[in-house]
Amino acid sequence: MELLVVIGIVGILAALLLTAVSQVKARAHRIQCVNNLRQLGLALEEFRTDQHYYPPRLDLSVAGNTASTESRYWRDGLEYEMKNAVKVEPDHYNAGVWHCPSAYRPPNFFKNWGWDDYDYNAHGLGSRDSGDAWLGLSESYFPYVSPNEPRPTPRVKESEVLDPSEMFAIGDALFGGPSLIKDGFLFGRGTDQMVLAQGAFLTGVARGSKQYDVSESTKRAHARHQRNANVVCCDGHVESPTLQYLFTDTSDEALSRWNRDHQPHRERLQEIP
């Protein structure tokens, strides 16, 4: 009987220890993620200071496979600022400050494209396909015939962001609605229907993987940082808002933080892509 009591006590202590270790590990991962976003925020601020505009999500005025310091993608622009490199490495998207230690990555996705730990508030509130002008830090790019054909791309000037300290710039790559959250490709807020549409899109770039499961993605999003997400704003400060605030809260304050004109634009949550 005494032996059974001792075994029971040891089991309870082991369970408590494992819980404590798990919490410490999660806290360390969250701190690392916050530090990553702080570095990306500094790079964004340097880019904006140098260029006086925010990097477009895709700048078609720069030819593909360029060897210069011109940046075709927003990530390349920030990587140049951080490393002052002549040409960025093709796999930098998932290493160093671009990698969140708590993020999930499917093994069969592209190394340097198709799945990201962090993403850019390029289009603002609503789907990236929600018509006319985007409300985020990038304008929709013009259609093109050849992938490598340079074409003019509109740019968002720094003066167009009315409240940099309140606008989300870069965050954990989560695209969320009131009930569903898709990970790995966008940072934004829409409706559940928009989330499902983007999940279906991911199936097409997964190189033959099984259909993307948005319900599993939602579970991963809630577990990633204990129902929070890490976000850096346009002025460079980092916040850790709850997923409820990011994707469910319908107050003017919560909705306006996605848009550069600092308006809620509820009408964009009615659009179905």
C-alpha cells in the first residue's frame, strides 16, 4: 500500500513537472516570435524611411529572378534591409527571423514558397480578391502576360497610413474569420467563407497533398500562442492580441486596425470571393 501511494505521488509530481516544462517552452517560443517580429518591424521602418512607401506584396515593376538589390516581393525588400545583401537567398523565407518556433509546416510544401510563418497585411480587411482598391499596405498589382515582364505597380505612400501606431503590418500567418482560421499563407481577417476559399486555394499549391483541413488549422492557430497571435504595427511596436480580438471582435477599434485609412469598413466582411 505504501509503495502504491509513493508511485501515485511520483506520478502526480511528474505530471505537474511536464505541465510546467511545457508552459516554459511555450513562453520561450512566444518570446522568440516577438523578437522576430520586432526585427521585421525595424526592417519595414527602414524600408519605408528609405523609399517613402511601403513594399508592395508583389512589385511587377521589378523583373523576376533579378540579381540586383531591387525587391520583387515584400519579404525580399525587408531581407535586403536586414542584411544589406546584393541578392537574397531563395530559402530565407523559413529561416532566421522568418521562422516562428511554434508554427506548423507541412513537409510537402515548397521550401521557399507556398507556406509562411509570418505574412504581410497587404490587402486590409476582407478577402484579397474583394475588388477595387486594397485597404492594407499594398495595392493590387496589374495583371501581366509573362511572369518576368516588368509592369508598373502602384505603391502605398507612408502618408497614406493615417495611424501607424494602430495599424497591423506583419503578423503570424493567420487568415481568420469568426469561427475558422487558416494558417500558413496570409495575415488578414475575413468571413468564414473567405477562409474556406483560401483553404481550397492552398490545396492547389500543396503538390498533391490531401485537401487542406481548415478545422485542423483552426486548432493549430489556437494552440500556437495560447489563443493569441503576435503582430508588429507600422510604427514598429509589437503586440500579442487575442485571436478573438483579431478575427471576431466587430468593434470599430478592432476592424479599423486592418485598414490604412483607419476606418472599420464592415461592408468588406459581406463580400464573398
